Amino acid sequence: MEDIHLKPNHRLERFKADTRYRSYGFEEDFGVSLPTDQPLFVLPISSVSHLNTEALRYSLKSLIKSVETEEKGRSMIYQGIVIKWGRMS
């Protein structure tokens, strides 16, 4: 992870990530946009031994929800600007 300039953290443990291995999850916070220049999570997986496959599933679900929430917020802001412009005319 050092090669891609990420510091391992424990965020993915809430998704049952195996603590014997290092992982990284983006720390989401209110008002903070999702990064576009770095991964949202890094997680070692193995389909043979089922290592972190459940954590991967939950991480992907969380990622999709975060993207949908961010896009919905952008859409609401955009609609607000359009309405505002419409009233100014």
C-alpha cells in the first residue's frame, strides 16, 4: 500500500475484514467528496479460501451507496441552480 501512498487503517473491519491482513478504506465524512484519484478501499481477497469475500461484498455495497448519495446530492444542487435561474428570468 505504501507504493500507492495509502496508509493501512481499520475501517474495513466493520465489514468483517480479516485483521491478519492489512487493508485500507476511505474515511467518509459529511461534506467530504469521494476521491477520484485514489482507491476507496484496498482489500486482499481469495475466492478459493473465501478470504475477505464477505468484506468485499459489504465494501462494494457501501461504495455504491456512497456514490449514489453523492450523485443525488449533486443532482439536487444542480436542480436548485436551474430553479433559481428560472426565477431570475
